[in-house]
Amino acid sequence: MIETLLPITLFVFSASITPGPNNLMIMSSGLNHGARQSLPHLLGIWLGFPAMLVAVGLGLGSIFSNFPILHEVIRWLGIAYLLFLAWLIATTKQLDSASARRPFSFLQAVAFQWINPKGWVMAIGALAVFTSPSGGVWSDIATIALAFTAIGGPCVAVWLFFGLSLKKFLTEPRHLRQFNIVMGVLLATSIIPMALEDLH
């Protein structure tokens, strides 16, 4: 167990701290809506992703293997929804404006994990690499889920605080619009590998 903890820790940290839909969206939420309104979004990611990982580990993976079209439907719904969110972020022009997208609720953030392309890659990758078919699968899944809860959540929180720290530098509307456009483009760009998966 100790021998596998370090690789799992490194995997979880690197997967959770790098840019992806969750991190870009929580940073944008922190900037545009502040810490209090973004807290349910943060908690939804923090708890929602490990819950999804456990569900996949406990059997949903076999369902997708038997019915690959179901996974394809979820994947393309996720891509379409992320593009829509990228457009909303890119077109937000004022901090806390009535026209700005409302921050995710806790349940919305939990549900989003199921259509997040990077989330699926992280979950399936972790389960494939760090579980053993020879036995102890349940404890392996629990260890991975706990690692994402203990390490992944704080990594996402870093992005929220990064967004909060930018707030005082982006008080000028022109700079805020430019930042949101960049965030929207980055969010859209982050799903390109998933969209091009079938072309490889």
C-alpha cells in the first residue's frame, strides 16, 4: 500500500492542478462571482468527482464497455455543453453583472463531473493504472477516491483563489472582457483532444 501511495499522490496532484474544464470554470467563477457564491461550485467538484470515480469503479465502466454508444452520447453532450459554457464565460462583460452566468450550484457541479471529458480521462486512467485485478479492488478504489478528495479538492481550490486574486487587477471593464475571452477560448481548447479522439 505504501509503495502505491506515492504514485497515486503524484498522479492525483498532476491531474488535478493542471488546467481543465473544472479548474478554468472555478477560476472564472471566483473572478466573476466571488468566493461565497462560488463555494457550492467548489464543493460540488470536490465531492462530485470522487463519487463519480467510485461509481465508475463499481461497475459503470462495464456498462460503457457493453454499450459504447452510451459513452459516446455522454461525451458529445459534454463537449456541446462545454462549448456553450465557454461562450457564456467569453461574453461576460461585468463583475457580478445581471447578465453574467450564475455560478454553478452544488448539484450542478456534481452533475457536471459526468460530462466533463477531462474527468473521464482522469477517472478511467486512475482506475486502470492503480487497481489490481488480482484482488483488493474495493480498497484500491477507496484509496484513489480518498486521494482525489484529500489532494484534488485543494488543487481546485487553488484555482478559485487564483481567480479571486485577479479580481483586484481586472477592475477595468476592458481588461475583464479580455480575461473572460481568454478563459472562454482556453475552456473550448481544453476539449479539443476529446473531440478528436475518434480521429486517432
